[in-house]
Amino acid sequence: VGHYIAVSRDLADWLVDTVGVPRVKVSQIYNGVDSVKFHPRSGSAAPFGPPGFTSSDAIIIGSVGRLAQVKDFPTLIRAFHCLRALWPEGRSRLRLIIVGDGPVRPQCERLIAEQGLGEQIWLAGERSDVAELMRAMNVFVLPSLGEGISNTILEAMASGLPVIATEVGGNPELVAPGQTGSLVPPADAEEMAQTLLAYVGDLTRIAHEGQSACAAIAARFSMEAMVNGYLSVYDQVLKTNTKKTLCAA
């Protein structure tokens, strides 16, 4: 391999520091987001989910990802349970939707049943309407134990959602605490619940940070910026190889 492209600074540093790739052979380019497909909603969200799941005053907390151990959705479910105890006056308005499927689904289902949350949590499974579901959410949460660069964080930001994410991998490169969301320790349901509490009780904060998240996508994570980044690397590598061929000739 003559040149490497990493999708985050965290992965670029891993290539250099752990794998031993010379820094000059590594470029870092963030993934771009399809902002035509993923964009903020206008007006009220349409009802969705099981009958009676949503209401006009519901606050929808959402997440998207494969139900695998590394995504740690059980911690999000526990955090939701804690949040209900922390916010008794608004607990009836809270809803959690988790979009995706995988081997941890039975564990999530048992946890939901044990905590009596079946009417407030919807495991939506694999869906083809993720963009529409994101536009129905108020806050996006990513509880992963490890990440590179999360496309779902970028898609949530493009949808105008503040993002609460675990402080792992490339997540801190995407989420600016106090501006576009918050970072929390991994596998810490209580801290996640406390952070969620600061959002569900403050719709102005949700709107402000959601708008900032959408602006960050336009400024740093557009498809155009990604494509131009790759073209620049290709041009650089091709010029270098051309010079080597001419010297050899």
C-alpha cells in the first residue's frame, strides 16, 4: 500500500503509532453526509411506531445501529429507565426508539420487559425509512463502547439533532460538547441519564444544539468536502508515482 486514508484522526494516529505507517503516507478525510436525504424536519412529526406510541407532547430519544455488543444498547435502555426516575413529572412523555437488529436484541427485549418499559421503548428493527425516523426524534444517543467515525452521528447531526455520544474512538471529533451535543463515559447508564435529563427538560437547548449540529455538517462533513478530499489525495499519489516512473525511465 502506497498511501492510507483514515476516516478519523483517531484511526490515523493508530496507523502511525500502532501499525507503524509513516505519517507522510497517511491522510485523514471525514465521511460526507447526504444532506438531501438527511435534513431537519419542518413542522410536526407524523405519528409512527406501535399504536399509541407517540403523542403531540412526546419527547423522542432515538438511536440507530446494529444490535451488537460493541454498540451497548442495554446501557441506553438502563439510562432511559434511570431518566424516568430522575424526571417523574415528565416520565409519561418520554419515548425511546432503537432502530436496527442483531444478536443482542433478545437481551434488550428481556431488559425492557424486566423494567416494565414496553409501552415507552420501541425496538424498530431494520428499517428503510431511517431518515424519516430521525426527523421524528428530538435527541440522538450513541452508547457504543468503540467507534471509528459513526455515520449515524453524522446523519443525526444533518437531521438537526443534538447528539449524546460516548467518549470513544472518533466520537469526540464529531460532537462538540455544549455546542452540538454532549460526550459521556462508556457503559455508564447513570451519567447518560443525567445528561439526557439536561436535554429533555430544555427544549430550547435541543433546538439550539440541533441547529448548530446541522451547520457543522454543512461546514465540515458535506459530500462535496469528502469528494474533494479524496480527489486531492489521488492527485497527490498519482503525481508522486508519475515522478518515480519518469526517474526510472
